[in-house]
Amino acid sequence: MEIYLFKLNGWSSNFDERIVALSKSVDSLVIFRSRPDGESNVSSLEGVSVVDIPPTRGTFVTPGWVKPFVFFLHVFFAVVAALAMMLKKRRRPDAVHALDYILGGFSAMLTATASRVPLVVSVRGLKEPAYRNMVSESGTRRARVNYRILVTLSRLIIPRAAHIVTKAEYQREFVRETYGVTCGFTTAPTGVDFETFDPARVPPGNPYEALFSDVPVDLDDSTIVLYLGKFLPRKGFDRLVEFVEELDDDLPEDVVFIAVGGFRDESFERRLSGRLDALGTRFLVHSERVDFEDVPALLATADATTLLSEPANEGVPRVLQESCAMQTPIVAADVTGIARAFDGLPGCTLVDRDDSTAFEAAIYDVRESRPEMPRNVFRERFDITSNYAKYADAYAAVQ
């Protein structure tokens, strides 16, 4: 079985392990991706070929005015490259799979239509509600135009899919109701490589000391609550700052909140920078992405991982899955997109994202006693190899 994969919205280093997992379930993968700005070794995998589409891009495309040109070039060259490869090989793939459902989805749809190959689309996150919220919050013409483009492309691409992959059940329900599709669905979290995310493999030492070497805090004797990811409102970063501001005087001095990631929106950064400065050593910020290889140690050394996302923003948050694999407790928002996946699991505390008292109690609990978190419980639900094996079933279903 040969599959053409399209991903044109950036390639972060953690996508490499997803390709490793998927390659175990199919004979051949050909990846058409926007050329990443970092290292990626997936082309060395057996049965995997990679076509890097110029120009190079990172997670985000800046400045904003170049986006239409960059996006057009990626879509155009990806379609041309895929069709040219079919002509060269004199055979078609068994399926075309878009890993992002806008740029990758549009190019995959064009390729699938031109070659009469089944189209599979991954809906890993629901962009339509998020963009609709942007319109209501900002009311700018730019937000309205972006939303209209998103809606138009989504309604063009998703109904043409022969099969749709989602992370969570609510995403499947949203897609069915919004787009009226009747095709097959596969629903499974991305999952985690439990060999990579294994606390027994973490070297000794405190990785936070290197990130905050100039901060006068003894992080070895601190209770570290980690926020790892993009600093975005929809991820609840501002809500976390609000909670820490409200609870600052009540929390023990040894509790330190650490955020590792980066701001995406300059106005959001300006709005929070002064407040973060005012919190001093209570809230430490490393506003740069870290290498994927460093993530297991950061999670293992933390006393808890937190995420206070808005409702229906997440699929099944990857950082929370990774934290569970590393046996680090989580304190997360009890919202759609998190609750179904983690409710009732050992070491997983879900709180109302408007209830600072419940959040404080959860922090006290992990400070006083680290709960037992058997890895086999999480492996049954979040093993990446098992979850990606379901993709092969999806490909077989559209033949």
C-alpha cells in the first residue's frame, strides 16, 4: 500500500515520530510538505520518501502580507510534484491523505480529483469555531476575510473526503453536523512514543537550570508547574496568568510556574508582558521553543503540567499525553477536548477554568504527594504506534 501525505502548514520536529509510527503500517509513504526550517530525518526511514516544497517556512509565516504568496506556491508546487511523480512511476497511490485540512487539504483534494484517487482528510483541530471567535472578538475586516476563506475552503474540501480522521469524538460530531458528510471516520488520539517518553531514560540533572541560569531561584527545591506550548489565549495562557496573579499571596513560596514556548501574537504578548514581569520569580518564562528531544526531561522534572484551554479548542492535547507517559500529574481545564480523554485517569485533575480555588487545591495536592501513575494505563489509550495503525485500516476502507 502506497500513500501520498500532504502537510503544508509547517513541520515541527514532533511530526517525525508520527511518520515513524505510520510507516510501520503501510508499505510506502510519499510526503509532500512545506520545506521545514529545522532538521528532519524522516527521509532516512525505510519506505519513506520526502518532497520538500519551497519556500521554507516555520510554524508561522511572517510577515502577514507574504502569506498569500507562500500559501499559493506551496499548494501549486505540491500538486504539480504529486502528479508528476504519478506520471513518472506510471501508477497511482492507494490514497491521498491531507494531514492539515486547509492548505494540505486543498492540495490533496486537487491531486485526488485529478488522479481519481480516494481522499483522506485529518481534522486534527477545529479551525472554524476559533476563527469565528476571532471575528466576534476583534471585528476587523481582516478577521472576517480570513474566516470567510476558511469556511469556503473547508466546505469545498471536507465533503469530498472518502474518509475523515479526527482526534476526538466531539470533532467527529462537529464535522458530521457542519458539513453533512456521510463518509467513514477514524477517531484516535495522536498518541505518544512510550520509548522516547520514558522517565527511566531521562538523564540526571535539572533541565530548567540551563533555561533560567540567571534567575535567583533554587529550582531543585521548587514545586514546578509547567506550561509547555504556544502562548495563546485559546490555550488558556492568559487564564493561567490570571490564576497565578490571584493566588500569588496564598501559594507557598516554593511553587514556581514555568512557561516554555513562545508568543504568536504581538498584541497578546504586549498585554501580558508587564503582568508577567510583576509576578517575578513566581512565574518564569522561556519564550523560545525547545528541541523536541528536550521535552521528556522537562516533563519528568516538573511536578505538574497544566493546560487551561478554551472549550472545543483541543483534540486530545499532546502535551498532556506526554506528561502522562512521563508519570507527571496534570492539572487541566475540564472542557470539551480534554475531559473525555483524561477524566478518571490516575494523576489527572480536571478543574473549571473559571475556578481559581479548585486550581489552587489541585496545585496543593501535587505539592504534598505525587500520585501513582501506572504507565500501562496510559499506554492502552495513548500509544502512538497502535493509534497510527488505525490509519492503515482507514486507507484499506476507501479502496
